[in-house]
Amino acid sequence: MKTDKSMKRWLFILIAALAIFLTADLCARERGVKFSGGTDLVSTYVWRGVYESGPAFQPVLTLAAGNFSATAWGSVDFDNNYKEMDLTLAYRLGPVTLSLADLYWTGHADDRYWVVDNRSPHRIEVGASWVVSQQVPLTLSWYTVLFGAADRNDKGERAYASYFEAAYPFAVKGVDLKAGIGIVPWNAAATYYSGSRNFYVQNVFLNAGKAWSIRGADGMRIGIFTQLIWDPALEDVNFVGGVSFRM
């Protein structure tokens, strides 16, 4: 019970802080609210190097106001055996973006969405990403799970599952590419299926994609992409293909 109360208290503080940033940004900049959305169709769903499901639909909806954004993202496979729903609040401070996310996915002892006790299938994660510069667009990101019943290490203890990633975007002959590496700094067996490992490389990837505007459909875009993903820790590899639609 004490853990649940602590989780709710810290979650309220984090959401309140982001709400204050939003209010200040809207007052200072007087920018309008913008909505965007779309969906992806992927041959395989891989998250931070870890295989999650086979072919899946992945819709997204984003509200942006100034430097603040709120995003809903989901994934469901064709057999409806795997379902994920992520809600993310983010605030951009120059080259740094701070985020607070509620990550919900099925496959736990109790998958009911509104369960918030010690059986909760939710993970609450905070993150920060830093783009080094416009000339060197290397992005360094760190994410840590603060709460969640499934956030455990190989001994069943609270893991505070964390993930560090370095990614670099570039282009070759009109094709957008991004290469990167992701590291898990300590044991987080229930999140990254790491067994008894501590510090290890979880994700090595190379992404390629290209998008086109749809003539006659204002703001609509269609794209194709591929992702080559190695997971050295699990000795796994996945080659993902997909189609994206954006509005």
C-alpha cells in the first residue's frame, strides 16, 4: 500500500511539473494547438532490440502546443494476442527533451488496464534526450522506469529498468537513415529479458526510410521503411519492414 501511495504521489508531481511547463510555454509563445496522427503497418514489432510480436498495426495521435506534446501510441498484432498502449508527455528545452510515459502492455498475471496496485501491468518511465548540435545531430537518450509491478530484476527486486541509446541520423541519395546502439546498464530481467546479465548491449540498429506527400490530400504522407536490428544480449536478429501513413 505504501508503494502504491508513493507511486501516485510522484506521478502527480511529475505530471504537475509538465503541466506548469505547458502553461508557461503557451503564455509566453501564444502558439496554437496542433494535432497529427497516423498508423504504421510493420512485419514485426521490436522494442529496443526485444522482439514483442509478429505483424502489427501501430496507430499514433499527437497533440502539440509550443514545446509541449502529448502522444498516444499503440500496437496490436493480427491475432490480438499482444496489445500495447503508451501515453507520453514531453517538453522540449532547446536541444533537450524531457518525457514522462505510461507504458502498458499485455502478458502479465493481471492485464486489466485500470489495475494500479502491486499487480499493475503499467510501467511509469521518465526520459531525457539530448541532440548534441545541428552540425552533429547525435542524439543521446536515457530512460528509467520508476514504478510498475513488472519492473523486476532476476532476483525479483525492483529494477528501475534503464536504457541508454546513442543514435545518429544521416541521408544517402534521398534515403533517410539512422544508426544507433542501445545499452542496458544493470539487470532488468522482467523488462529486457536479460536473465542474470548486468551491463550489456541490448540493441544495435540501422533504419532506412523514405516518405512522399500524397498529391491532392493536404498534409497526407505515405512512407516505407526497413529496420535491421541486432540484440547481442539475446543473440537475436530481426529485419523489419513497414509502411507508414501520416496526416
